[in-house]
Amino acid sequence: MNSPRKVSLEELNRLSVDEFKEAEKFPYCLLLDDIRSLNNVGSVFRTADAFRVDTLYLCGITGTPPHRDITKTAIGATESVNWQYASDIEALIAELRSKDYLIVAVEQAEGSTLLPHFIPDSAKRYAFVFGNEVMGVRESVVVGADYVVEIPQFGTKHSLNIAVTAGVVCYDFVNKITKT
């Protein structure tokens, strides 16, 4: 058995920014609502690039590019990822619903579906909503969502960082829809 070696950046054969913009995206978008940390926003930009999110919506008080803290953490993903600012998440959700998106609140809630049990339909489009680092997804969004999904956790803390949560959800979604 050959021992593993690190792959060089050239060997990764990644898309250029222009190729990424032209590439087909997966059928989902992310909504960040009232995210306080610009580093979290930048990290989600990188995740959105890695998992070919169609659009990243920055809502409410969530910071937007250009900002040095976002840019530093995003490492160029603010140039590749399609993003938009929306001041009112409720209005954005209504707009996405009118375009046949299913709304998925990512939150710990009564009656939520554990992420491993959430089976998306690859023929449908999804909008995953991530809430404030302290308050989570606002109650009106949770109540009005088509799905509420929760990441199972087994430690002493009651939640994961928003950027980590987005990474887990994006990986899970893309993994599931590319297997069908």
C-alpha cells in the first residue's frame, strides 16, 4: 500500500472564478439572518463556494462584502459566490417560496427532523435558513418553515458555531442529492 501524500494546489484542478460562475450550481441557497460575526460570514462564503451554493443571502444585520474581516476569512470566495443582501428575511422567504423553494430552518425545535433523517428531493430547490449566533432562527421563520432540521449533538454544549453548522448542512445536502 502506498503511503498518502498531500496533493498540490495544481493537482486539485479547481475551477477558476469565471468557470465557477458558469458552472451549474446545486439546487439550494443559504440565508444568513442577523449574523453578528463577520468571520462567520466569511467562513460561510468559503463553504458556499466549496459546495456550489446557488446564492448566499445576507439578511438583516449580517455584514456584507467588501469588509476586511469577511474577505480575510472567505479567501476569495466573495468573488466567486453569488450573493445578495436582503434587509427583510420574511419578504425574502416569501419571494423564494413564490419561486417554489422549500424553506428549511436549521434550528433546535420541537418536532424537528434530525439531519440524517432529512431526505431532500433532488428535483426541488431548498432555502436553508441560519439564525443569529445567540438567538438562533427567529420563531416566525421556524413556525412557517416547510422543514426544521437539527444536527444531532452528543456533548455538553447546546449548539454549534453558525459557520460549522452551515458546513455540516451543505455537505449533507450535496452528499444526499448527488447520490440519487
